Amino acid sequence: MIRPDQTSQFAAETAVRRQAEHLWMGELHAGWRIGAVPNGGYVLAVAGRALREALPHRDPLTVNAFYLAPTVLGPVECRVELLRAGRNTTHAVAGLYQEGELKVQVTAAYTDLEQQQGPTWSATARPVYPGWDECAPSGDSKLEFRQRVDVRLVGGTEVFHGGAPSGRGEFRGWVRHADGAEPDVISLLMFADAFPPPVFDVVGLVNWVPTVELTVQVRAHPAPGPLQARLFSRHLTQGVIEEDGEYWDSEGRLVAISRQTAKVRLPRP
Amino acid sequence: MIRPDQTSQFAAETAVRRQAEHLWMGELHAGWRIGAVPNGGYVLAVAGRALREALPHRDPLTVNAFYLAPTVLGPVECRVELLRAGRNTTHAVAGLYQEGELKVQVTAAYTDLEQQQGPTWSATARPVYPGWDECAPSGDSKLEFRQRVDVRLVGGTEVFHGGAPSGRGEFRGWVRHADGAEPDVISLLMFADAFPPPVFDVVGLVNWVPTVELTVQVRAHPAPGPLQARLFSRHLTQGVIEEDGEYWDSEGRLVAISRQTAKVRLPRP
């Protein structure tokens, strides 16, 4: 666990500094890559930090990202364009550039989550399964990303050990910063892309499942502790699939949902 | 039914014309409003038409819209910004302006859907229920929007006739252009916002469920005939809810999925 006087790895490695009126500089660090490419959720969190610094509202309500080109380690420019500043919500675009090339286009609505008012309801209860402490770190332990994020899955992991996929298209489990830092709203943008692609549970391991587009809807500030997570797919169509995520904090409250569009590239036979 | 030599209402009322290099003009027509405000899916379809005209790829793959301010009837400027043109995909932004004010910010990936290749799978089968011909037009027949879109629901409609909501948070049924025109990929952007909000099936009728943000993922060109549709919500959190849609064509193929974030505004007690 990190001490309260330490900066967490996540906070340090998503930090941005203001360089000009609408320009924020960040850096993509080693530790977060899936293969050669920084994880899309991690990259989105850097944009989320820049928006949090730049906008009058501090909390992401809904954040959408289109991934135009793979990012690389090193400096990243975040050009923030304010679209509309309202009383309850601010809308903005954040363009992530590396060496002048637009890599990720982010559009967001920021708000003050503490001020949200209205009814609360869920169609189904939070799934009940073995807790964080009862699960072992899982997935592909050779992934660099596992240096920063502790992923613990409940079942469905046979496919990582030479077994057959279950065919359900779903992973359930827990996520936490590997250094023990507590989750915040910006880290939810990263955790939304932390689980293995559910298509692994359908067709088996696939080398490359690039994200086309990812939307994270944040519902509340997470309480300290590991996040409970469920990532599932329902429809794969000629290589295009959606991945839907649900995230609950340690007090059992839903704190975010996510959906991404990804492409499934099978090796040529 | 319209004759083959007629222009459909949808085609005529989402038409755009090029005014300058990156500027397309459209007009929001009467017939599509929910209360005083043009339906968000209809407005998105106008942007979708402009992108289809402007980009080298013609089919929406995934389209995201943030609704910043309510639109009104009349002219709408669509400013198209090309983000990246690749071999398989073109990314672009379309900003919809009325009287100089940005109303809707659209980001999109366009492709050629006929060229998609890869595996196809669904976690669950398409729901089976009474067909288009066996269902009556349903929902709030006094809505202007019903002049353009024939919505037929299967069950869950008691709430529109003074009954109690079922609590499931789901509407199932069918949609078709009211003039009998066949669906195309652009109309899927509109049909993705055509069903009543599933929250009606949870808390009862609510006057105002404004869309914050809507993403439509198009999977295939629809075959002629009514579209089968399912719109459901799973999590309402302090007045913020998601609405997930699934759309199948008359041949039973999944042609689109959608997700929107909406706000539920209950009347003050």
C-alpha cells in the first residue's frame, strides 16, 4: 500500500501541466502497455486529467473517445476546446496529439457529481461472487499493464491456461491500482479498459482487439477499496464487437458503466 | 407505402446541401418533435447525412453525439471537420449550429460496411414475440414524432393508459417509417432514439428525459421491412440513466446497437 504522503503511480503517470491557454502537456509512461501500445483507458485518463484541470466542472459525467492511431510512450499534447459552459455541465473536446498527429479525439460532459439529484434504481442486483481477497491475480501476467493494475477474475480464466472459452463472452472480478492507491473518478476512465476483451471467452485468445471508440459514464465518486467489475459482450458482427462494463465500489454502489466498440482480428488460417 | 419514384419523408427531411468546403446546410422539419424539441435521433440523422456526403467512406460504423442545447425547427449548419482518413475508416466531427450556437457535437467513424470481415456471434438469441402486423401503433399517439415513425410495442404499454409500470425498464417492439419507406443505415441513427424512454417502465411517465449523449454502432445495412427493436435500462443513479438499444432487420440480422445517457427529471413533489 502507498502511504498518504506518497503520490500514487496513477496520479504521477497521468499528470498534466499547463503550457498555454488551451494546451496541456502530459506524458505516456511505461508500465501501462498492452503489447507495444499504451492501454486506451490509461490514455483516456490523461485526457480526463487535462479536462479536470481545464474546466469549471471537475467530474466526468460521460466521456467518449475515438482512437484514430496507436499512441506511443513519451510526451502527449492535450488541446482542450471548450464547447459550452453551463451551470450544471461543461462540454469540451480534448484532442491528444503526438508529434503533431491527432491520436485520440475525446468529447466530454463534466459536472459536479455531488450535486446530482434524482431517483436511483437497478434492474438487477450487483452480482455476488468471491471477494477480492479470495481471488488471485489473473489474466495474462506477462502483460506490462499488470505492473500497474491488479486484475482478479472469477472464473472464465481457463482460456489463459490453454483451456476452452466458456462461450458466455463475460469476465467478472475485481480491479485495483497495483500500488494500492485508492480509485478516484479519473481512474474509472482507465479501469473501464482494464479487463481482458470478453471475446477471449468466445473465440479464445486473440492477439489484437483494437478499440475503435470507448464511452465511460461515471455515476459516483468511488469509495476506497477494490472495484468490482463485469465486462461482457453480446454481439459480434463480422469482426466488430461491443464491450459493456459495470463497476461498483467497495460499498456496493454503481460508480460507472462503459461501452466500447472494438475490432476482432483473427489470425489468418 | 411510398412508390419507388417518390422521395421518402425521411430522405427529404434529412437532406443537406453543400454550401462551402466544410459546410453543409440542412433543415429541421416539423413532424419529428417530442414536445417542442426535434427528436435527438432525427437531428443525429441530419448530421449523419452530411457526413455521408462529405466523407470518402459512406457508412456510419459508430457515431457519438453530445446534445449541448435543444434544437429548434429551421435551418441547421453542419460544419464537418475531417480528423483522419484511413484506408478502411474515416474519422470526422460534425458540429450542428443554429444561429451561430453549437447545439450538437457529433464524432464519427465511417467505413464501408460491405467490406467488414470476421466472425459473427451473439450471446443470446433475438427475442421472439408477436410480429409487426400483430401489434398496434403504441406509445403516446399525441406526440408529433408519431407522424413520421410508426412505433409498435409488445407489452409494457399499460403505463401509457394510466396503468402501473412493470418495473423491468424495457420496451420491446417494432419501428418503421410512417410513410412505409424502407430503412437505410442513416435512418438507424434516428430509429435509435425512437422508442419511449425505458424509465417510463420503472417510475412511470416523466415529462422530460433529455439526452446527454447518444452513441449508435451500426453493424449492417438493414433489409427492407420493419425493424425489430429492444430498448432497456439497467441502472438509474440519482437521475442519470443509460438506455441500451438493439435493432434487427426483417431478416433477423442485428443491424445496430445504441446507448444513450439521459437525465430523468421528476416533477417536484
